[in-house]
Amino acid sequence: MSNNYFDQFFAKSDGETTLEMHTRHVVTAGRNLMLSLPFSDEEREYWGKKLLRCIVLHDLGKIHQEFVDRLNGTKKGNIRHELVSLLFCLMFLDLENDELFAIATHHKGVVNTLVDTNGTFSPNLINDFIPQWYNSDSTIFKKENIEQWLNIFDIEIEVVPQNEIKELPQKVKMFLNAKYQKKVIKEIADRKLFSLTRSLLISADHLGSARKENDIPKYKCLELKDFQPQRDGEVFPFRPFQERLQTVKTDIVLHAPTGSGKTEAALSWVFANQRENCRVFYLLPYTASTNAMVSRLQNHYNDEVVTALHSKSLDFFYKQLSEEYSNEEKNFQEIEKEARDKKSLSKELFYPVKVATLHQMIKTSLKGKGWEFSLFDYKNALFIIDEFHTYNALITGMLIASIKLFRKLYNAKFFFLSATIPDFMLKIIVDEVLDGDQTKVIRPDKSMRLDKLILDRKRHQLYTFVNSNIFDKITLILEYLDNGRSVLIIVNNVRTAQQLYEEIEFNGDTQLLHSGFNKRDRTLIEERITDKNISNRPQLLIATQAVEVSLDIDYDVAFVENAPIDALIQRFGRVNRAGKKKISPIDNQFSPNENTVPVYIFENSIGKTPFYNKVILSDTWDELIKLSGKEIGENDLINGCNIVYKDGYNETQLKDFENGLNNSIIKNFETDWVAGSWNDWLEDFLKDGNQKIEVLCFNLINDYEERISEKRFLEANQLLVQVYPYEVTVSKERKYGDTLVAINLDYNTEIGYHRRESAFEDRAM
């Protein structure tokens, strides 16, 4: 046999990447991965040796003639090279079961009839095809082949031919099947080991395949100067509550006003708790605010270590990469491939700092696809959960159940921060997560001068209008605009926002923001309204609750429809954010004593609001009436919030909360452990908390087809909008496989989607 026997075999169809080359790429990825993960020296040595064995053997099955034929263009056959690799190992080596499992499942999950079979082995592959693959190319199963392959990589494993094996042993078949795995691998610790080894091999293989093996970032330990508050080059001292967090090494809740420096406080806590190769997760309520937070954290860390992890991250990466090229240089297929690689890596063990939505964390606790990566990614990780009060009762229950699980399983730590948490929810967090320890709730301290400034700060003058709506005050809105003031209008549904946009005849810069825009325009709008150059921002912004949380905007005056008080606190936080403006109202003689601005709130919503609890709305209005005509601060609103929610969850909400807290998948996470298996229904269950579908508006068909013809597939997908099924009439003819065309909807870049002929229906954000 030639010394160059393996030179004839390729790992990919590019005609360049030989099997040895690819394996070396993955070996390098594995070694660098070991250096980037939070391991002790002993753990690094143990996992390094185990991973190296798996890497060298994982693709050996690619020398099978059927796989070679597939690379050369033969379409027939369904050869699974990883199962052929497994057969090699069973015939000649005495490997641990977890290593055999990882090699067999590094592309597909175990047999599971309850999930999408595209990502899992089918029973016949395991039971029937192994003997066929052996017989169709039995000459490759030689002792000298595997000896030479191991020698190429200096792997010392004794090669001992077993009895001729033409099919998988029964035990192996069982641990490759979700239904039987627990019966044959009885110990939870052993099944955990299966998952751990598998996730490491998959990550190394993906890194090597993407040629990122030498680009794996290591966590950069923060120094205080990296996040010291500053503005326009002027550096400011940390506030006392921020300094206090720089020495706190426990789970914590921070309750502090909007604009008080909560992000710097969170990073102060990270500073106190970080360690070598740390993992940090910054969780936000909505995808709208995650991209901005990625940019912000990249300023504190660097571009290489921070990534986005959410449902729209593919679009984020595509846009980010597209901006690096001029129009003449752009190769859209290459950019799309790189964006997909970045998205894949963002879900795995690549980036040490991830900005994500809460749904990504709950997806892990509910064992959504990819959950096994968390076994290393979440180990000793630091989680920052921003504005956690915004979630509904069911999600809040699941959040707390997940946190309790991750504290136990991964020794993870959690930092909660909110400006508006009601007392009843704070008590839940303290009792369920913080072991009843009230000292783990941190607030700014009034006895400290810098803290007192933000606690005593008043930012708004509140004016209420009983039995009135925003349309009644359009003239007043125009007066403010004509006087050069920036105006924010926040309403409760999309159609109302569109009606106001059409009704207000203002010649200046106006922008709509709501969920009825497609992904392409929504991204552009969010960038525009948060432009670093404030003069580039629209003078008039008309928005739904899409603007509530974490968007860094600052308007002079606001007109707002009534909503639950905790939502209103968030809306008010988008006006006079820094508390440095002093604006007298145009419509009365009030002269502010503090740096406050007018906020007008209307009892009546123009559209329907079935998504809000009527009792909460009524109680909120009662509290607002008490504050009407006064200059108010955050504490006034928080006191009102505690009165509105004095009884906590209502009966329905409490039931939802308890269902989330006692979710059976989370509760039985360890006892029901099945390696290489996942729950397939998860994505639809969690996606934005609704059942919207994506459609292509009728008048965008030509634009869509043009992008498809140019292979700009991601850009084509960005033209789709999310709608409720009841809003849309779908064409029987679909575009390019499964794209739904809405024959009753058109799209306009100024106002979003709308009905082609009939009237709009009210719809929530």
C-alpha cells in the first residue's frame, strides 16, 4: 500500500480539501477551542485527549466508495459517512461509548420519531443500511488503513481487530435511539458525557469547516477603564451603586432608574465575577435592542468577542458584512455564506460574549435544537437579564425555572436589572432565586450624593386627558414641532400609528416605527432613530410599543395612549432621558421648577387593545390622575406601579406563572436526559410570543423575484413581513417553494404593510 494512500480522498466537493487537510483543520480548531473554554488544567488535558481521538476518527468513513462517488456528483445512494466511521471504530478500536456516540452523531441527532427527521437518523439507516455499506466497499475495512491514518496524526491507540462486524451491536443501536437510550445508558452522568463529547466534536468540526480554526476569540477580561462613564471625551466617576457592584460576587437584583447607568452597573458586576475564558450573556426583551447592545459591548470589549444571538441575527450579520465592501466588490453569495457561518458559530462555542433575547436561554432549558452546546457555554457563565419585568407570566415562570436549573447545573450567576420592577415580582425573584436574601437587592443609596441626584431627579410634567384621544391634540403636536421641539407619539396598535402619520401634516422629518415593517426597513428605521448624530434623527417619531424597551432615544415632548403602568414607565423613559431639559408646556402657564418636559397621556386608545388587561388599564389611569399637573420622577411612577400591581398576578396570570415555573421539561431536565435529541416544537412556541406568519406583500413580488434571480436570498427574505393569519388572504401559488404571497396586502416603505382595498384591522404590535 502506498504511503500516500489517503491523498486520494477528499472531505469536500471543492476538489481541494483532502480528508487529511480537513481533519488537520479540525484538529487545530479543537486545540484552540480547548484554550478558549473555561477549563481547569486537568479538565483541559482530559477533554483535549478525548476530543483529539474523536476528531481524527470522525470523518474516516469518507474513504467509502459511495461517499467518493457522491463528491464526484453521483446523486444516488444515502451513505452516511459518520456511521461508516463508527463501523471502523467498532471493528478495530476499543473506544469509550461517549466517543463512539460523538463520532456517530456529529451531523445528525439520534433516531427520534417525534421531531423533524431531516436532522435525525432514520431507523432504517441504523438497522438496515450498515450491512449494505459494509458489503458495497468491504476492502476499506483493513487494519493497515486505520493504523496508517492514526500514524499520520501521531495518535497512539491500540488497533485490535474485533470479530468481523457487519452491523451495529444492539447496545449501539439502542443508544442511537431516543426511545431506548435511557434503558441501555442508565446513569445520567454517562448520558451527560455523551452530550458533552458530542457538542465539543460538533463545534470543532464546524470551526474547521468554516476555516475559523485560528480565529477563535478568547474572553478579554474587563478593566474598569473599559467601561468608565464618559461623554464627549470627558470621563466621569462611577456612581456609588456602580462602585459597590464592583466587589459583589453573588447573584443580584439592581433596581435603578432609567438613565442612571445600569449597563455600566452590569459591567461592574461582570468585572467582579469574571474569570479566565469567561462566558457572558446579555439578555434583552426584544431583538430590536440587541443589535445596538452588540455595538455598545464591542466598544467595551472588542469586535471579535461579542456577537448577536437571536432570531434575526442572520440579517444582522449579512448587513454588517455587506457594509465592509463597496458595491463593485460585493459577491452576495460569498457574503451570505459568511453570514450563515457567523450565525452558526454564534449559537455554538465560538463567541465568549453573546447578546441575545431571553427566548434563546429558555430554548436551552426546553431542550431546543443545539441545547447541548450550553453544557460548556453556560459553565460558570455570567447572565445579565435586562428589564425582566416585561415578560408575561408564563415566560417569567419559565425564566425563573430556567435560572434555578442553570445555577444548579452550570454554577451560573445572574444579574437582574430593571427600572420598573413591581414589589410583588421583586419578592418572587428574591424568594425563588436569591434564597430569600433581601441584601441581594441593590438600589442607589440616597445618602450618597451622586446616587441621590438620580433618585431625586424629576424628568416629566404629566398631563392627563380624560375621555380624549391623541387626534384631539394634533394642533398642539404641530405647535411643538413648529417651535423646533422633537415629539414622540406612542400608540397601542399599528393602524393607529399609520392613521396619525397620514393625518399629521408636518413638512419636517417624520418617521413611523411599528411591527408592520419588513426586516429590511425595520433595521433601517431603528438605525435612523438611534443615529449617533442626533440632528439626523427624525423630529417626529410615531411608534407603537416597539419603542418601549432599550432603544436609546431621547425626545423633548411625548403624546402617549394609556397602557399598563409598567409599559408607560418604559415609554416615558424615551423622553428627556438624561433629565437635563427644561421645557414649559405650550398649552398652559405651568412653569417647571425642575429639568422636566411635558408628557401628555390620553385615556382613550384610538384602536382596540384586547392585549391589555382592562382592570390594569383602569387602575393605571387612576394613578395617573393623581399625578396629573405635577412634575414627576421615577419614584412617583414606581409607587404607582406598586399600587396597580398590589395584588400581584391575577388568577389567570398566576396559573400561567405556575405552569411556567413547574414546566415538566425544565423540571425533569436531568432525569429525562437523552443525548443527541431535542424538542422540535420549541421555535413556534416561543417565537415573539405570538402565532404570526411571514408573507410577501403582493406589490413586492417583482422585487422578490429579482433578488432571487441574483441569488441574493437573504435580501429576498428581508422583504417578508409578519402578520396574523386572520389578516391575510394567501395565494394558492407559492413562490420558490414555501414563500406565502398575500394577495390582499401591499407594502409601502413609509407606512409598512396595509390592505390593498379594504380597511385596516386593528392589530397589536
